[in-house]
Amino acid sequence: MAFIDIKDPIKREEIVNDYIKNIKEIRARSENEKVRGISQRQDLAKVFQPVVQATEKSASQITSELKNLKEEVQLKEESKPVNKALEYYLNQVSKSKLDQYFGIFKENGIYMMGDKEVEVDDENNIRIGTDTFFYSPALWRLIMDKTPVGFEHKDLVSYKELLDKTNVIYVPHKTNDASRPTHTAKWKFFRDNGLLPAEEDRLLETEEEDTDDEKDGSGIQFLPGNINDLIEQLHLLLAESRAGNKASTRNQIVAILDELLKRNYLSQEEYNGVCETISC
């Protein structure tokens, strides 16, 4: 109902005055609430601002310390000697070009060649025990490339000595039992350059010989690098020989005996004694 519809002027005036009063009170409460809200926000800011500032400062300090720590770690890593030759061959050269059997490989965090641990210094010199093979690009190509090129006779001499020190001809890095190191370009390189040992005739050289040997069981397998594994294999072969399988085990037994003698694990007398029992 509109105010104008109220016929009694006195009553109409009272109602209008009450309405105006209510409006003013509502507006006053609203303004007071706004003031209280502003006041409360100011009070909260006074209380928590130091905490916020301290947190921001702490976060900034932590970030700065983490950055400094990261830079310190990177600096330490950069200051370590870098085996540039190993880094190049193991991480940058295509695996299809690398010699996977007779080169240097990494196993359990250790660099190996044959059955020997290899150390490479920051000048890329190679150390096998107390022996040092000084860096030359040609020597590294001979070690790591599947088909080495660009070398001289003196490089071959150093490489031949390295082959002998590591026993890698007898203990190639085989990734599985089906690996055939003697059927590779590197093996042909050994043979063509006179790098194979004098007893190379007891190592498999051709696919035809390998196939024939597998048929009669007389093929010479590559030997384990560990002495304990050699002894274990020898015991198994001797047991098989005593069981009557002499023909197919004789050559393998002799190969192990030769290796144990070469490593000074057996004396010549012990070697001869075992040979007598198998008529080798």
C-alpha cells in the first residue's frame, strides 16, 4: 500500500517518519559494519604482517641457499677429471661402430677390458695395474673401433701389449651365450695384423669350424675371467671326462689348464699331473 492511500494525515505522517527512521538506522548499521571491517583488517595486518614478512624472507633465503648449493655441486662436478676419450666413445659414437667384445666397457660402475679393471686419467692415459699406456688417438681407435684405421706399427705394438695384459682375446665381453666374438670384423683385424696369440688355432675362427665343433661338442668356448669360475668349470669338465666323454672335453680342459698356468695358479707339475689323467 502506498503512503498516499492512507487517508488519516496524522497516521500517515507517523508511518512515514517510522519508515525514514528505519532507513537511517539500516544505513548507519551498514556504515558501522564497514568501519569495523576495515578496522579488523588493519588489526589483522598489524598482527600477521611480521609473520608474512618473515616467511617471505625465509623462503627467499632457502631459495638462495638451494641455488648456491646447486652451483657448488655443479662446480665440483666440473672440477672432476673428465675421461674425455671414454665419454666420447661410450656416449657419442654409434654402437654400430664400436667393438662390443674386445674394447673397454663399463660394468657395475667399473671400466673393464677383458678380465682387468681399467683406469683412465684426466689425460686419457690408460692404466692396467702398474702398467700405463699413454694416450694417443690411434691407440684409442684400436681399442674401441670395430674396424680401426689410421694407426702406425708402434701403435699396434702398444695395442698388442694391452691385449696381453687384459687377456681380452680369451675373455671378451660377451652379452649372451649366443655371442660370437670370433665372427667379427675385429677378430679378422686381429688375424690380419698378427695380433692373435700363437695358440690361436684352439680358438674358433670360422663359421664352418664352429658348426662342426658344436655338433660333436668339442668346440672351445671362451673362458670365464674369474679364477673361481675357471676352477668350477674345470671340475665339471673333469667329471664329464671321467664319465667317458673324453673327446668332447679334452680341448676345453687343456684351454683352462693353459689359462691357469699362465696366471700362475697352477705349477707346471700340477698342470702335467692333470694332463696325464686325461691323456692330453
